Amino acid sequence: TNVMMHMLGYFKKDLTGDEKQEMLEIIKAYRGEMVPLVVPLTLFSHYVRKYDQPYLKQQTYLNSHSTSLKLRKHA
């Protein structure tokens, strides 16, 4: 979750209050094992495209396939 909080900082000037709140809630849900890792990563990927974050676009963490990351499946 530290990586996700770090990534969130790249959007501090872009995200609306609602978007930031949604992202924080999803990160919290992931931390509490309520949702799988793919959920916050998908939302981050959406924001990277929407707000054109060039540095984050290059990050393998957001561009890898779930099989290479071995993402946790939701039970």
C-alpha cells in the first residue's frame, strides 16, 4: 500500500475530491483484503491515462499482466 500512496501523490493536483476519496477507500479495502490488488491497479491505470502521467505510464507495475505479478484473486 505504500507504493499506492506514493503513486497517489502524482495526482495531487489532478484528482477531484471525489476521485481522491474513492482511491483512498479502494486502497483501504485492499489493505483490509476486501478487494484484490487488481482493483486499485485498474483505477490507477485509468487515472494515469485520464491525467496523462508520463512517469507512471512507464512503470511496469501498472503495465504488467496479472500473471506476471501473480495478483491475489478475490476469494
